[in-house]
Amino acid sequence: MPRHSSASDVFHAVADSGRRAMLDRLSEEEASVGALADHAGLSYSAASQHLNVLREAGLVRSHSRGRQRIYCLRPARLRLIHDWSARYQRLWRRSLKRLRRLLDEEPAR
């Protein structure tokens, strides 16, 4: 029975810089394991292991093209990260507005 991905799997999957590099590449177009390994500066074996993590988290899917495995991005799962980080964007906006008010109130030197 396939394992269902949880939100923590998505956060774990994007925590690694090599996996993020692969997601960046896949956001442009689908790619083979070899192309993703080259892009991320990883061995073929390491890239395959990272792609398995991304697949289990529901961030990528693959299909066969001849003898190659071709991967493509499944961006809907990234929504979990977007929604979580949105609250911090609001926090930064509020902080910057407060800073702007403080600087506007400071007398000119």
C-alpha cells in the first residue's frame, strides 16, 4: 500500500539544497535523472535517492521515455510551504511599516 505524504514530508523534502536545485530545474521543464544530477552537482545515485524523497513527498512524478526516467514537478504540494510562509510575509510587512513610521518620525539631522 502506498504511503501517504504528510506536510512534514514536504518540508523535509525541500530542506536539502540539492533537492531544491532539482525542483528549480523541474520548474522550467521536465528532465531526466542525469540532467537533474548534473544541474544539482550530484552523482546519478545521489540524485536518484533525492528524487525518491521528492516523489514520496508528492512533489515530483516520473514516467518512462525509452530507457530513461523523466521527472516533472507536481507544484500543488508546494502550496503547503507557500501557505505556511505567508504568515511570515505578513509579519515582515508589518515590521517594515513600523520601521518606516519610526524613521519618518525621527527628526532630520
